[in-house]
Amino acid sequence: MSDINGAISLALKGAIASITLNNPQKHNSLSANDIELFLSHLEYVETRPELRVLVITGNGPKTFCAGVSLAELEGDGAIEDLFQKLTDKLANIKIPTLCAMNGSAFGGGAEISLCCDFRIGVKGMTVQIPAARFGLCYPINGIQRYIQRLGVNTAKRLLMAAETIDADTLLSGGYLTHLVEKEELTETAEQMAENLSKLAPLAVTGMKQICDQMVEGSLYTEECAENAQTIVQNCRQSKDLLEGLNAMREGREPEFTGEIRPENEKSEDQ
């Protein structure tokens, strides 16, 4: 599947999926229809087991995403609920996610990138959340996400004070995981995505899940703790572990499949 012409486009290349916000004339702001399309792309990616990485980026010289359409914010609040559905879906997608921020982010655009595991920014960009400037209280799930990932002090600067924060501060504060020159963004994102796609998928997705549960505090429930232990055990019993060790001994690149060894193979090893 490849849709490269829509306002929210999806392209697949090998094990990598890319979703691009493609409305630079409106600073890649999102209407309700755009959000629905974005959601459908995420749902499609979830159905493709061969995909190992998702890249989110924007088209245009200045702005990654300006958040939801201000005109539609004046309505009954339905677009806010829809946007929260989108960010929750993106934050909980199983495969690693990478946001290549081609420019500044405003409002909900800043949360979209925050939902990703890695965020590459470009020098000169800024982030601002103007909700308090026009009387909107940011949604609870969104506030929780900012506090969990950035800490309460940075969350208050962005949400309560509506500060405009520059790229260097975003990097030092943990909002950005990488910062590059604008002309280096595409190559850097492609290289990172390619590297992630070649790693053992059970290990990568398992550690992503455990990291996120630790941040949320849910890992300390009995059910989640047991699930985390199952993830660790599945990786130890996977074909990928044998392949990775053999590849290191043989001085070659491993070819991971994400498969668990059958019970008879495990018993033979023992």
C-alpha cells in the first residue's frame, strides 16, 4: 500500500512505514477528516506483521504540525476526543516509532511527536502549546503524557506558561532525542529507521513495552509484571537469540525473524 498524495500520506518500504503530514499551506494542521485518515493509516500498519518501524514526519519548510484545526476547536469538542484517540493509538503502537520533525510544532503537533519513541529535531525549530492563550485546558491524557515523559516542571512551562521553547532546550530537556541540521534530517531519519528495522523485533518491541509500563507505573501490577517476565523469557527462547549469537561468531549481519523456537528445539538445547 502506498498513498503519497493525501493530506496524511502512508508509504511502505520494506520493513519501514512512513506517515507524512502533507498540508504545508496550513502548517500541517489537522482537521477531523485528517485525524480519521491518520488513524486508519495507524490501524493498517498494525495489521502488517512484516513492518518493524514507523516514521512520522511532515512536509514543508517551517512546520512539522500546528495541531488541530482552530476552526474546528470552536465546535462541540468532538475533534479533541478524536485527537486523543489518535495520540493514544500512536503512543501504544507495538513497533518502534520515530518522529522526524521537519520544523516547529504547536499544540497537538507537539504531542504527536511526544508519542513517538524517538524524536529528531532540526536546528532553529521551536515547540509551543498555546492552549492557555485562548482558554483551553489541555486534555487529561495529554497532560499525563507530558508529565510522564518530560517531568512536571517542563510540562508546566509548556502547558501552563505557554512558553516557546527552542531546539537546544528541547534536546537538553529530553523532548528531542536527536538534533540535526535541516538538510540532514531525511538521511538521519532513514538511517535510524533502517538500523531499528534490522534489530531483533521481539527484543525491541518487548523492551519498548516494558519501558513504557515502567514510566506509567503499570509494570508494578502483578499482571504486567508477569507479562514483562514472559517477554524476557520469549526473547531468551527465540530463534533470534541463536541467530544473533551465531552471526556475531561468524562476523556477519544477523537476519532476525521474530520467531519463538518450538518446544522440541528448546528441550534439545537443554
